Amino acid sequence: MIRIMGLDFGSKTVGVAVSDPLGITAQGVETITRPQENKLRRTLARIEELVKEYGVEEIVLGYPKNMNNTLGERALKSEEFKKQLEARTNLPVVLWDERLTTVAAQRALMEGGVRRENRKDTVDMLAAVLILQGYLDCRSYKKL
């Protein structure tokens, strides 16, 4: 089996998750903090390190479509980031609809009793887990 990485790409942070070796479950790895929105060199370098560390062979990148299925500014930035990821890692990058994953992540943290000031530290990583888990579930469903 192959390991797959899930990314929740935001303007200030990138949540990172990785699948187990069997591609069944997604686990949160870390949240990469970006000093400036347009500077991605360090972010890409860290993702490249994690790809090597975990033996990742595919990347799933959250694709923030609008609720009416149109593409806004964030989606276009994700498309550009996808190109940079592919060039940097030489891995296939799949864009995966991430609508409502951050909302679901916030809700899960609230229900888990995580204090508001601590939620921002983990919400992007949890959103990456939800993006990747949705992709893994879809893949396993298609195999049935």
C-alpha cells in the first residue's frame, strides 16, 4: 500500500495529515505556520521533509470551493499551490472538495471540550485529517 498526505492550505497555516500504511485511516501530523501568505519556500521545504519522513507517494490538497460550486480566490490559490507541490515533490496531487471541513473540525474540537484559545492551534491539522479521511473513504468505497 501507499501512504497519502492530506493538506489543508490556508493563508496563514497548512494543516498536515498522513494515512496509515494501509491507507485506511488519517492521522494529524502538524500545522505548519506561514510567516507571510505569498512566501511558500519554507512551507514547501517542510512538506518535502514530511513526504520523505513518512514515505508519502500521493498528496491530497483541500480544494475550497464555494457552497454554490464556483471557484473563488482561495480555490485559485490552491490550484497554484498544487502546481508548486507537484514541481517540488514529483508526486501526484489530487484536489479534494473541502467544503465544511473546517466547520466540522471546529465543531469536533468544541464538542471535545477544547478551549477556544487552543482550538486555533489544532483546527487546521484536524481539517487536514477530515480532508484525507474523506478521500481515503471514497477510495475504499470505489474498490468495493
